[in-house]
Amino acid sequence: MREGNMHYNTLNLPSHQPNLNVNETLQTRDHNFGLKVTEELGLLSPLCLENKISDITLHQENSSAVFITPPDKSMLLCFNEPQQTIALFESHAHGNNGGLIAACKYSNIQNFVLYLKDMCSRY
């Protein structure tokens, strides 16, 4: 979180600026970390999320997705094509254990989405 706060403080924002979406965040930086936003989606049902994650796994490359859910969760999904795994990182460190909170094989996406749905419903 401290590193995230330091990065947030480097954004060229007026003090009254509300929270930014991913594209807006990248546009405010002098350096975009080599990221390229290929798609931005709105609200998704669990079935749509499962289909989207399945679609991402069909690409023959490593990729990632930012998953933001109200009121305050932001997560990063990292897709490792050679290992056929998805890793889920949350935006805070969970004590000193790091932000990795789940991982699964591509073959287990249905259960992974059930876990995500449960994570998103926690307050």
C-alpha cells in the first residue's frame, strides 16, 4: 500500500480529482510502465467474467487484467501461458504475507470465478 500511495502521489492531478479508471491513470503518468490497455469492460455477471477469463487464456502470451469491484477492492489477475496458471493479487499485502491470495490452473477457471465472486461480496 505504501508503494501504491507513493505512485499515486506522483500523478499529475488536481487536489479535487476523484478516483481514476485504469486508462486515466496511465494517461496521467510520464511513464506508462509498458502497459497497453486493450479492453475496458463495465459491470460483469459471474458467467460473463468466467467467459472473459476463458477468452484471455486462449491467447498464446502472458497477460494481466485489473479487476475493480465496489466499494473498495482492486485486484490484479496475472495469466502465465507457459504454466497455464492464473494468479490473483489484491491491492493490499495481507499482513506480511504479500498480496498473492489465490492461484489456479487454466483448467479450474469455473471454481476460480466462484472464489472471485465470494471475494467481491466480502466487506
